[in-house]
Amino acid sequence: MWKRIISRLTRPLRGAERGQSLIILAFSFIGLIALMGLGLDLGRVYVEKTALKRSIDAAALSGVTELGNEEEAMQRAIQYLSLNGYDLTDSNIYVRGCIQDVGNWYGSDLTWKGRNAGDGNTRKLVNPPTGAPPGWFYPYQIVGNDEDVTNVFWINTYAYQSDHNAACQNAGPSLPANVLGEANKIVVTGTVKVPMSFFGLLGRPSFPVTERAVAQNQDNLDIVVVLDRSGSMEFDPVCYGCYERTASPNASDTPPYSGYYTYPSNGVIYPVGGSSGFTNTTRIKACTTDTYDADGAASGPDNVYNFDPADTAYTDSNNFHYIVMEAELYSLNPAPVSSALQEQGKGYWALQRGEGNYSSNSEPWIPSLGTSIDDDGRPAHMAHHPSLVSQAGTTYGRHYTLADAQSGNAPYMEYDFRFYPGAGWTTGSFYIWVRVHAGRGMDYDDNGYWPDPNPSNAYWALVSRPQSNPFPLNYFPVGAAQNLTDVSNRSLGYARAWNGRWYPNYWRWIRIDPGMAVDFAQNYRFYFFAGSAGYSIDRIVVTDNPSSSGNNGSGSALDPPGALDIRTAQPTVASASRAACDICNAIYGENITDPQRQCTLYSTGFELIQEPTDNRLDPIFDEWEMPLRRTKEAIKFFITRLEPKRDQVGFVYYSTSGIAKTELACKRASQTQGVECTTGPNPISYTTVLRNVEATTASGGTPTAYGMVAGLEVLGIATNPPYSGNFDTACDGSANSSCSRGGGAQRVMILLTDGMPNTTSYRYGCTSGNAPTWSGTNDASHRCPFYFAQLAAKNGITVYTIGLGFGVNRDYLREIARYGNGEAYFSASGGDLNLIFNEILNNIYVRLIE
């Protein structure tokens, strides 16, 4: 009974317990949802704050590169904010600094006028007045009230101007750069409203996050450029002798020496045709046929020559006949010579001028006895480039085999000819003579020996087609190439020894028997293929003279006596066609203004020029020391971008042929020696450095470590013992006295090289015990550059490396840069060197300080 009573009394209490649990569970769910909403909102704030910080940093770093044009710096910062995803149509932007009043957002009284309501003076600069409150910013872009937009940005350069009155001045129609602001820092601040979920339910729809970044444009730089000028820096020429520097250093130039170091106006070019260019009479005759009048005039003052079939061949006293063709007057040469278009290691045929006139300390003199169509005394011929050279394990250039020629993989040139009735020919056999020489000393290795086992190979082919059925476009005689025999110049003896290598000094005539007979109804095409690097051809002669004896000495070229001297005879009428007769062929150096009208003869082959082009700027008219010339031009461009008021620059070139230093110019020297150091339209601050960069020539091996030692001394760091022997930092003008500003400037070394180091021993404090090891050749040549890069870093010097060409070891140069706390860059063709220097300069100049 008592159990029943107790059970009835407790039954309502148990039901109440169940109701309380539901209430507790409901409140738990509400708390969990609140925590999830809070976590979501806090996560949004964290993500946005991180993104905003990155964007603000990027905007500051990008903007600071444009100082000192303060408005351009601000515009670049705004651009990067947009690129990082911030909608400018939902952003207010305020700026404080030297900006140009474009009459669009604000007036000269510093109050916002609204769109298109400015004072209309589009050339006026405005700057906050001295003493302006810190919060006084120009409304550069306003799309609404700050409370209503998502993003608000402030960009400030005014705070870092040293003289607010002088930093931003009104100017006339042309604004000089020095009134556009002089701040060297920029601060970017951003506030972004982050939308809230949970807090929105509590009446807080957004939460602002703010980030700030300050970027600095480095005030003072001491930079030394260290250039490898070893012999391999001339292994990539296009034309020897097509350009020649003629200017001499002249301190009275304005700026001093500028006439000497300003390329290419410091020299002259030598296109085919001499002073008369494409209108050269000999070329016109060579291009005139029975169907084409090369001068375009049958009579009158413009008429140079009217076709006569009797002039298409010379006849000697023995009644033998000769068609004479100049090698540079090819019908087709399809291989590109521009480094930007070449494949690595791929050879090409290129025009050469004045062989013997371009000799230097590193180039042998080999006489060119032939003539050309020119009147400038500089014989022309064609040569197979680039050099076949083995340097420090890297091979430049290529040797082509007979199989390469037969398949069309070897570079080749085409020469078209035909036999005209009326020139005295009969239908008997004919022969072809070519004037060639092999190698020209263009193949050797580290030890001064030829790496090419066959340095005197070339190949030829001759095909014909009926004149009624011309050669089709892009025709190639697969499998027709044959060896050019009896060509080795080595059998002729040698001129002299030079730097451990022997050079032949003779051109040689080689006879080809094609096994064909004269046929007046046929068109003939002669192909000449590259084999050995450096192989050259001067002229081709077609004759019915059966003599097999070529006089390669001083007499006539062919026996018997009375034969035509085919060394000196001018090219015959109708001996050239297609590319040789096209004014758009780069060898003539003409300025092509209307290629669709002017470039007519390539319609039977291919168009070399599609747009107006000045062929005087073609790569064949570059300095023959390549890649050295491209490198020197990039260095000079880099130097001219520096600011003489703040920056100093020096120069070192190095090779086993000699090392030379050019002291830092010129801020400190102006104080210690009274050296003039000026800016403006004719700055003279860096002219000595620019002159010595221009004077650099290629020769010798690659002692990279020694070049770095000299560079360290230019920056005020002595090795142990000093490289110069009597090194000091007095900046007194002596050869071994550094003008470095030490810790008062950011010091930088830029090392440029095209290959691996060699010929270095453990010296100047570098020993086998303290130099970092290298996984490759672990000797002093390779290890000591690491040591000196480490030494540079320990003294606050940043080392950048630039690898030139295809032959560099990228891992090795990256390792040097790593030890020097810098970066490595690589330029395969040289065309991107300016971009690389710009990137280095930006890396040097700018940094985040907040």
C-alpha cells in the first residue's frame, strides 16, 4: 500500500524533470549557434585582416618604386589594391602628398569640388600647406560617405618630404621631374568593413579591420658591376666587321666621353653595296636578267644597265667561259641570325665584312684576297657561326654531318643560275669552283686545341629543273648533298701560332665536278651546306674550263695561262636572284618603310619583313663581340638609371688577360677630391665608368674569384692580403683607394658571367679549409667565389649574379647568390638584360620598414 501511495506522489515530479531537460537542451543549442556564429565572424575578421595586410604591403612596395613622382606612386598603389580584389567602385581613397590638380576631384583651395569642378589648371601641382593637420588628406576618389562604403584607403607621401615647399612646385606646360615630389617613403593604410553574421543579429552588421604598411626607397647605394670579359664573351657574333667603333674617348664631349660610349653612334656600319648601297652598279648588273630590269629604267638618267646575254659570262683568251657569283649575293639564306630567333646551338650563315680589318688582341689576321660588290675596301663573304668552342664543359656551336646536310638540318644557302645562249657556251660539261677556307680558328677548347675532329667539312648539291617547270616554293633536294673534298686548310701549312692555337692564312679554290652538261633550257640551283664551325665561302664560279689545277698563290686562279683571274673578277650579269636582289634583305642595311610594296622578290620564297623596319639596326650590324656588346649596353643603361645625388657606381672587368677596377663615382669623390658630380640634362657623374665599360674587350680565361676580390675592394672591403697590395679607403683618387661610404650606403655587387670559373688558386684569404665545397669540380676556381660571396654578406654587401647565354651552370650561380644573400638571374639571348637589371634595381631600392 505504501508503495502505491509513494508512487502516486512522485509521478508528477518525474514529468517535471523531463520538461526541465528540454529547456536546458534548447538553451544549449542557442549557445552552440552563438559560438558558431562568433567563430564564423572571427574567422572572417582574421581572413580579411591577413588578406588586407598582404594587399597593403604589395601596394606600398609597388608604389614606392615610382618615387620620386609621388602621384604615380599613389596611382600604382591604387592599381595593386584593385589587382588584389578590392572593388574601387566601393572604395574611398584619400591621398596626402605632391599630386597634380587635374580639375576633377578637388580645387586649389584644398576642398573637394566634386567631379569635373576643379579649377581647370591641369598642369598645377598641389601639396598640403606646411603645418597641415595630420588627418588632412585630399579626397582622390570618393564614391560616397565613409560610413556607406566597404573600403577606405589613405596613401601618404607628404610625411616623408624633407622640404614641403621645394618638394612640390607649380610648373609651366612641361613638368620637370624634380618638382613631382621628393619623398623616399610611402605609407598605405586601409580599413575594410567585414560583414558579420552573428554580430549582425545583435545590431553590428560589419566590423572594421585596419592595416598599415610603410615602404622605403633606399636613399644611398654603392654598387659595383663585376663583368666577366673572358674570350667566350665573343663566341656569339653575327657579323665580324659589319660594325666598327670609330670614336675615341674625348673628355670635351658633353657629357664627357659620351661620343665614345654611346652605341651604335660611336661607330659605323658596313652594309653590302658600300657607300652606294642597294643602288650599287655591280649589284644592279648581277641582278639584271632577260626578264627582270634591276634598275627599273630602260632609258634616261635612272638607267644603269640594259641586259645583254653576252655579259652573263666572261670569256678568256682560251675561249673558256665563267659565271662568277659572290657568296653574299645568295638567292636564299633561311637561317635566322637574330639571337632571339635562334635555337640553342643551331648554326647559321652570316655576312662577314673586311676580314683582316677587325683584328684585335684576341683575333687572328687572315687575309681576304677576294673582291666584293662594294666600294669601301672591305671584302665580303659568308661564314658559318657560331664558334664550336668547348669551355669548362660547355660546348658552343655545332658541327654538321653529311647526313645533316642531306636531310636539310644543316644551315644552307641557295644560288640560282642559268646558261644564256649568246654568251659563248657550248653544250659540253661544266665545273664549279668555290673559294673557301676552313675553321678560321673558330673552334678550340680550354687547352687551346680543336675540339672538332673534322674542322674542314662542308657539303654541296646541284640540281636543275626545266625553265618551263620552275622550282616550287620551299623546294629542297633531300639526299642530294655531297662532301666537299680536298678542302682541309691544314694541308696548306699555317700562318703562325697564337695563344697555343694554329691558324691557316689561306683561302683556297676547290673544284667540283657535278657531272652535268650545259643545257640552255634548264634552271640550276647550287646548295652550299655548313659543316665545320667558322667555315667560310667567298665566291662560286661556274666554268667550262676543264683545268683541275687551282692556283692558290699569287697568280691567276686557274691554269692554263690566259685563264680568267676569278679571284678578282666582278660578279657577272644575271648571277644573282631573289634575296640578293631584294632591297629588304638585311645585308643592304636599308630603311624599309613600305615592305608590302618594297619587298617584292621574296614572294617566290618567304617574307623576311612584314612591318616597316630599319635594317641598319639588324643584328648583323651589331658589334661583333657578342654577347659582350649586349651586356655592355645593358650595364650602361642600368648605370644611367641611378641617381647621382644619392648613388655611387663602380666597375670591374676580369679575365686571365687582366683585371681592372673603376672607382665608385662620384658622391664621395666630389667631397674628397673636388670631382664634379652633377645631375640634369648632361650629367657627368658616371661618365668615367661608362667610358671604361665601353672600352672592355673579350680575351682570356675566367678567374671569377679574382674578379669578386676586386669588386669587394671597390666597395671598401680588403681581402687578406689585399688584392691591390696597397689598398685603402681614403678616396684620394689613387688607383687602389676606395670611395665606399661603408655603412652609410647599401652596398651591392652584381656579377655577370657566361660560364664556369677556371684558372683560380687559393689566395686572398680563401683556403681549402675555409671555402665552401661544390658538388661539381671541387677546386679553388669553383670554391673561392663562394668564400668571397660569404665575405661580402658578412660585411653587409648583397651579391646578385646574372648568367649570360645558354652555357651557364644555373645551380652554381644560384649558390654564389645564396652565399651573398642575393638572387640569381639568367639571360639566354641578352634581350632581357634590361628587364633583369630593372628587377635587381627594384629589389635593391625598395623594402618594407613597417
